[in-house]
Amino acid sequence: MALQIKITATPLKYLKALDKPTRQRNVAKLKDIADNPTDARLSYPLTASDKRSTRIGAYRVLFRIDSEILEVADIGPRGQIYRKA
């Protein structure tokens, strides 16, 4: 059973600002993760947080899994994303 994807305001704004092919890759990867949220090939848990992370090209997506919801917490380039986590 696939999880429902919820994107908070800040990552949604960042996602909309990306070019179309990059945005489509991000959305496709989030759908794959929603289908199988704990697959080690798709994402990995962060050590100091309850969040998980996935790599999509030069970008990283941080998210939480809450029962039936995959909540996207942040999207950004690798060099900056973990400073906020």
C-alpha cells in the first residue's frame, strides 16, 4: 500500500522553482519511496534525526514517515541541506 505524500510549504516552493525535468525526477522518486518507504536502495535514515534522506542527482530530499503519510521536510542541494537538519 502506497503512502500519501505531503509536501510542506518550503520544499513545495523549492520544488516549483526547479526546472521541469529535475522536478519530474523528484516527483517520480517520491512516488517510488511512497510505494516502498524503507527500501535501502531508495533512502536511508539520518543518524541524529527521525528523518530519512534520498539522493536525486545533486539534490537531497529529507522526509519523515508517519503511519500513512510520507511528509517531505526539505529539498535542496547536498552542501546546504544537512545544515538545516
